[in-house]
Amino acid sequence: MHIRRVDPAGNAADLAAVLPVIREAHADFVPGEPLPCGQRVRFWTGEAYQTAKVSFAAFEDASAAEAVGVTMAGHPEQNPDLLGTWSFISPEAVGPEISAALMESVYEYCRERGIGRMVVNTAVNADAARYAAQRGTEPSFVGIRAGLDLTRVDRSEFTALSEPGSANAEYRIVEWVDTCPDELAEAYCVARAAMNDAPPVAEGVALPPRDMERMRGEEESSIRYDVRRLVTAALAEDGAIGGFTMTDVFPEQPEFAEIWDTGVAREHRGRGLGVRLKAAATLWLLRDRPEARGLYTFTATNNGPMREVNRRLGYRDAATWEMYPHDPGAAR
């Protein structure tokens, strides 16, 4: 087994080496979901606002051109002692050797940089033998990958759901692509703080500041990789943004789109904004990308309100993901 560090975002040969195994493993994780394109992998592994990224790939030997496994990892500046990882391993692998070799490379990376904690992300429906080294005893976070079949959306029903109701008539829907308009920027930053109420992936995670610098930095990160980000927000009469949802579209794969974040500010909850926003965002996506066939999202299993929003809109659970805590220093 040969392990080396790779840069799929910046090196075309590295992307070519890891994309096939990522696609094969993804098909195993979530059967029927569109396979990741190169643009998505570059976005996952490339430079991001205040987040360091690293990727390791496993090859059968040093001369092999195509990887049999890859681990992508990142650690944000606000949590310098915590690394999050996500692995893809060939469905043909029958034992834990690839998983273990990749994990040891990540452990060594952590030890060299004084990173004391890891959270390892695995799909529950992946072969346990292949991912044995990635799993712990108890997951710190469990989430659901869910998808909406856009070819079956009843547009008249979604139009009705997106219109003002008795509980949210004071809000109007506003939309923008990629960059928040300056006149809405401060209100949007305040609304984005709603994401800090989401269930954490591990204990003791420092919450990021939802300020202007971070917002603009994250916008620049998605623009750098040509991701088209559609943001739908609920604007109140007093100028506050009650909630928002952002949909990422990858031009290399226009039939696929992904909900990145959805949040409703605390003082605006209980008014049906989640359903209204997601319905409006879906209709906008269908106008913007009529070829789109699937819209996907990821939600913590204990986030009952958002899970109910997804259910009402017709999302179907596709896969369960678990995150396991690891101690890199304990692995020798």
C-alpha cells in the first residue's frame, strides 16, 4: 500500500487519480444520486475561507495511476485543535487495510501540527469492514442525506407553499446569486447566526463568527470554484432577514443541486418560514436550471423542525452518516 498527499483542487493529475474511486464509493453510499463531478471534488478539497485543507490518497503501489481510497480533511481556524475527515474507499476492498493506512497518514498529519482531536465522517451503509478503522464506539453526530426528485415536483403546490401565509405575511422573498447585495448584508449576517444553533459535530466546538468578513470570504470561496450559489431569504418589513436557504449548483453537473445551509433566526421561528423558503428556492432552481433532476440536503437526525420541513416538501432519506471522535495522539 502506497499513501501520498494529493491536491485534487490544484493538480489535474491528482484529480484524475482520485475522482474514479470517489465516484465508485459515492454510488455505494447513496445509490441513485448523481455521482460527484470534478468541480465538486475541487470545491470540497480546495482553498476555503479560514479553513486549511489536506487530502491523502491510497494506491496499490507507487506506480499506480488510480487511487483505491482517498481521505479529505479540513480544520477551521476557530477550531485549530479539531480536524474533520471524510473518506472514499473502493467498493472492491474487502478488509480494513486501506482505511487503516489512510487514517495513520491523517494521524501523523495531526501529530505534526498539534491537532489533538478528529471527527471522522462515514456512511452507515458503507461496508463496515472497509471503514473499520474510521469508526469509533459511539458517534458524536448522526445526519441524514435526503433528496428531492425535481422531476416529480408539483409546481402549483410549491407555488402555494412559497406564498405568504397568515403567520408570515409580513415577509417577502428576496433572491440573489453568489454575492449578497450591500443593502442586505448586515441583516443577512445577523440571520446567518441561526446556523450556530445547529447540532454540533462534536463537543467543545467553537462557533464561527457570522460577521461581514466571514460572509464575504465564504462567498469568494464558492466563486473561486465557479459554484453558482442561489440564496433565497425572507425579508421582514423592518428590514430584518428572518431566514434564508442557499442552493449550490455546479455548472459541470447542472442536473444536480445541493442545499448548503438553511436557517431561521430564533425570533422568527414558528411562522412557517422554513417551508416557504425552501419551496421558493426549489421553484427558483427549476427556473434557473430546468435540466435539474435532483436536489439534496444534509440534516442532523435530532434537528426535528428541519427534518419536518424536508418531509413536507417530499424529500426522501437516502443515507445515514455518522461522525466518530478520534484521538490522533492515542493512535500509534
